[in-house]
Amino acid sequence: MNKARFYLTSFFKKFSELPENFPPNHYRYFVAYSYVYFAALLFHFFFIFIFSFISAKALAFLNVGSTAIWIVILWAHLKGKRITSISLACFEIILHATMCVVSIGWDTGFQYYVLTLPLMVFFAPWADNRLRVSLSMAFGLTYIVLYFFFGNAAPYTMIEPWLRITLYCGNTLAFCFILSLAAFYYNTAATNAESMLERERAKLEELTVLLRKMFGRYLSTEVMKSLIENPSTLELGGEKRSVTIMISDLRGFTALSERLEPEQVVQMLNTYFEVMVEVILRYNGTINEIIGDALLIMFGAPQEMPDRAQRAIACAIEMQNKMAEVNERNRSEGLPELEMGIGLNETEVVVGNIGSAKRSKYAAVGSGVNITNRIESYTVGGQIYISESVRQKAGEVLRIDDQRDVLPKGSETPLKIYEVGGIAGSFNIVLEKKEPCMVTLVRQIPIMYTLLDGKDVTKERALGSVVELSKNCANIAFGSEVEVLTNVRMNLADVGENLSARDFYGKVTRSSKEKRQIQTVHFTSVPPEVDSYFQAIQKYASK
């Protein structure tokens, strides 16, 4: 019994499972006609015995053939052969109705099944409306022809009046049942399809929220809307575009991270990125890449941005000002403070989706990106350097605090860079830069220093001395004049071996006008032991 129920359940389950080649939007038609075809099969099988009972052997044999045809019709339908199943169904219904009217008379009601055919062709998704109308008219004409020739004609087989009335009433009820069955399953399938559609729509909305949340970490709302409205921008390929590139980097973070626990490093980065990303997205910047503690940001792609240079500079200034908030959070967690440098460059690059069909990335490619990286490398904590192209693009709204000619590594021509302190116009924001409070030391601190040329370290070590000291800077008397923006590696001299072995780094930012050999050095990386030593010196050995 259970086995028979299992096979029966599996059989009816196929009535609601679309074949592979069946369009999903025709689900309602498929379900409704699965049950209608099955009901027609049972109906014709049952009439084999009815016609045998009333001695209409020709019709009994006709129903044997019709039952076989309906088995083929149902099989073809479940296999997705729509034209075959519909054509055979129309042919069988017209043939069967005609044979029954001719054989046992008009009053038995078999002609009513012809009226189901317009319903079939209009519900069936296999032809255009003109063909459907033509077929419906043809079926109506068939009904009229049957009535014209056989409506009042004497049937070949005479049956009892009560049987004629029974067949008429039975066929009328069966005709209504077929229409009701088709409407019921069509409506049920439609309701189920709508429910499935609602569930899919809900899933899609959840996915959309998730994607917006994911993209929102990298793109502003305006850029994200632009991508959603124009999905073609997500295809692989690129285009030349003038953009403003921004690169920000934490000073000395690599050395700092080596002294902290991994959890603390991640906590500091998360705090830093949380604040910075919020600022970047507010200015419609596109976060192209997060590389360790560095950010690569584009202004002007994928969304056009006429005021990109001004917007990028204003964003950079606010990012530097927000470092006070970042450090306040770090102090509350017992973590060290951070400093950030920012470089900007206006350049033409190729932007687009680079990669493969399975994995791609929206990126910018061009030498201008490398130039931006070089510009940023000249900064110390709290500084913003821009290229000549950015200054020209931004216009006369900038406050330029300093300008220098530098020769980046690998470049054949000097590059003019500008230190930005503020921007007027619609943004109207200034860099909240605190000048270092230098204390003059009672006794100068002797140091050994080595000048660094890019990534290469020179072999000569020279003796110098710290004359004045602040939290992040020092005025140092070098053995000879050192070019501004030169990186310096230093060690304390005349101290214990453990302390003198600790390297600390800085960048020369200014030369004294009176004494050319005394220059201001901004510390970029200082170990805790050296920092504690300096703090003690500032407290107890200053004038």
C-alpha cells in the first residue's frame, strides 16, 4: 500500500515540475493542463465501459483509441512537447465529439467539449494571438457545422430516453467540471507562483541589502546607484579617464605592528579605517584598494566628477583632522597614537574591470598611480602633498603652506609638489595642524645617524646631536647640511647598549635659516624605549 502511494505521489509530483525545456513563466499553464489532460484520460477510459453498456461498440472502440491518444498527449505534455500535446488534444476532442453526435445524437451533449478548445488555445503558450483567434473561430465554426448537419438529424444508434438525458446531464456536468478544474489548477498554480515570486523577491531584497552593505564599504551611495542603474559598467574592459588619485599611509605602522599583539593591530586598523572610510564615502571617493594600512582612492571614476580635485583635497584635509578622533579612541584603549601622510595626483589612467569572468576588480592602471605613491612617500604625519596637476585642477582656492621640487626614484625630471593647509570655496576647510612645542635641551643628546636614499641605506654613519625636542619632532644638528625630505635612520649615542641598539626613523622637513646644519626632523617611527627616553629628557633635561 505504501509503495503504491509512493508511486502515485511521485506521478502527481511531475504535474508541478517543469521540464527542462519549459519556460518558467508558463508554469501555470503546465500545472493546469497536466491535471486537465489526466482528467480527460480517465474520462475516456471510463466511457469505454459506458458505451459498451449501451451497446455502442463503435464508440467503445473509439474510446479505446482515444484513451491511448490521451496517454500520448499527457506523456508529450510532461516532456515539454507543447505543440504535439495541444495539437493531438484538439484533434481528439473534435473527432470524438463528431463521432458521438453522429452515432448517438446531438441531445447527448458530447458536442460541448468542442467549446473547451478556445480555452485551451488561449491558455496554451505556443502561438501568437492572431493564430489563437483564428483557431477559436475555426472551433466555433466546427460547433456550428455539427449543429447544422446533426442538430436535428436522427442518430445511427437509438438509446433509451432516460439514458440520453443521463448522458446529456453527465456531459454538461463534465464540461463544467473540466472548466472548473482548469480554472482551479490555473489559479492554484498562479497563487503558488506568486508566493514563490514573493519569496524570491524577499530573497532578492535581502541580497540587495547585503550587496549594498558590501559595496557601501567601498563606494559612496551615488556611485553605487550609478553602477546599479548601468550594469554594463561591471563588464570586463576599461576606458581612459582623468581622475584624482589619493594615497594615504600610516607612518611607521609596520614597525609598530611588530611590537603589538595581532588583536591590537587589527583593532587599531579597524578603528582607523572605520573613521577614514566614512569620510571618503561622504566625499564620493571610490576606495580602489586597501593595502595593509594604506588606502588607494579615486575621485572621478566610475562616476564623473567635475570638481574631483577640490573634493579630493577637502577629503584629505578632513581625513587628517579626523586623526585626532582616531588617536583619542586609541588612547582610551591603551594603544599608541598614529600619524598619516596623504599624497594626491591628477592624472589620466585606464579604469575598468580587470580580471576574468569569475573574478574581477575595478581598478586604475597607469604611471600616474605610481607617481601618487612617490608623492605620498615624501609626507610625514599630518601632511598633505599634491602634484602640480592637482593644484592647477583645483584652482585658486588652495592654501599652499610649502612647495618643493623633488626627484622621485626612477623619474628623469623633477616633480613639483605642494603642501596643502586648507581649501576655500564651497568646501572651506583648513588643516587643524598643531605646531610642535619645542623645548630646548640643557644638554644636547648625541646621536649616530645614517641617511637613507629611497629603499637603499648608505654605509656612512655620522655623529649629530638633538638640540631641541618635541613629542613628534626634533631640531637636530647634523655633521653637514642634509636635503629636506631626506629619510634618516638614527640611534642614540652615549647610552646603554640595549637602548643604543634601537633604531628610530625620521624625515627632514625644514632647514634652519640661521644655522643650515640644524634641521627639523619629524619622527616617523620611534620604539617605545626611545620614546620613553625622549619623554624623560623633555621633562627633566630642558631649559
